Amino acid sequence: MIETQLIWLKQADFDFQAANLSFSNGYYEWACFQAQQTAEKSLKAYLVFCGNKIPRVHRVSILYKMCQKANPEFRKVYLEHDNLEAITFISRYPLAIPQEIMTPHEFINDKEAQECLREARLILQRIQTLIY
């Protein structure tokens, strides 16, 4: 039987693959959102790995703190997530930035998406290392 944390981690990897496909096709807003999903599911996998229930939380910063609380050793792990946190909200909602009258597709550029992908990749890889 596959353990729950491995299912979450496997889906995180699929989300990361989808983020890369979105990026390759110029859908930078979706690449950012899928990158955030990668990080979120990776951190949830770690929480399950530590014996916790899956929280109904979506913010990467909160999940990161929950992982630190679940295992004090995790405090030694620094995972960048600032761009994922900032861009994700913008990627989901038109007019999220009042002074910018444009869609997330028009607003988010390739450099922002690359940064989100980089942060998500590092989080996914780090959690894979900790679990496997």
C-alpha cells in the first residue's frame, strides 16, 4: 500500500510538470499557480510524513511554519517561498492589483514565473530528500 505522504508528493511532482508545460506555452500565470500547488502539496506530504493530519491551509508560509513545528530538525531547512506567496494570489484573480487593469495572463511575466518555478523545484526536491 502506498503511504499517504507519497501520494501527496507524487501529485506535487505532477503539478510541477504541469507548471513547466504551462511555462513552456507562455501561460505564466498558470505556471505560478501550479508552482504554488507543487510547494503546498510537498509541504503537506512532509506534515503527513511527520504524523500530522492534512491541514486545510493553502498558504505556503503557514505550511512551512507547521513543518517546523512538526519536526524541530526542519528548522534547519530554509526554503525560499516569498515569490510563490506573492504571485499566487495575483495569478488567480483578475484585477488583484487595483492600479493594474489587466488579466493575470497579461500581468505576470516569464521572469516571475521562472522564479516561482525555481522556488517550487527547490521545495519539492528538499521534501523528496527528507521523505525518501
